[in-house]
Amino acid sequence: MAPKGYLCPSLMDMLDAAAVELQERIDRLDRLIRDRDDGIRGLGIRLALGLALEIRKGVVPGSETGAIVTEWIARFGPEAVDEAVVQARVLLADPARMATEFQRRMDERPSEPQDA
């Protein structure tokens, strides 16, 4: 319940809730990238979400995501990571597109193998 005199949650409460939701989405993407054979598809959006969280938290962009990018280079190769960086830049430049792209990717289901 909001303190007396407040009609709605404070701006900080709303920002904190948004950061928690963003972290939950990042955690889910991290699991998908780690566990799925096609996890490479989520790198760009994962990087964009990580940078968005860094910005929201007021830390220098790349201060937390830099280590992840280094791991990705070893796992997926520099070309895949370069592509992810380009995707992240595009998504961060257009947050509405990032939200739409994130929802689209999270709604995708792995294709079922076709019987031959």
C-alpha cells in the first residue's frame, strides 16, 4: 500500500519493478542461449537487454555485458558476436522495435522435425 498522500507508486518503485522484469527476461534468454542448439539467435537481443539494464542501473554500458561478449566470442566466434553487436545497436536505437522483437523471439516455438 502506498504511503498516505501518494496516489500511485513512486517513480523509483516503478523503475525498480521494470529493472526486475528486465533481469528476469535476461535470465530466461541466458538459459535459452546456454541450453539450445540455436541459442546463437538470441545473442543480439540479449546484448541489447543487458545494455538497457546497465543504463537503467546507471552503470557504464559494457561494464557487465563485456564479460558476456568475451565468452560469446570463444563459444560462437567473432562473426556471430559482431552480428549480435550490430543487432543490439539497432534495437537500442529503437526501443519499441526491441520490445516487439523480444516478444516475437520469446513466442517462437522450435520447429518440429518433419518425418521423412
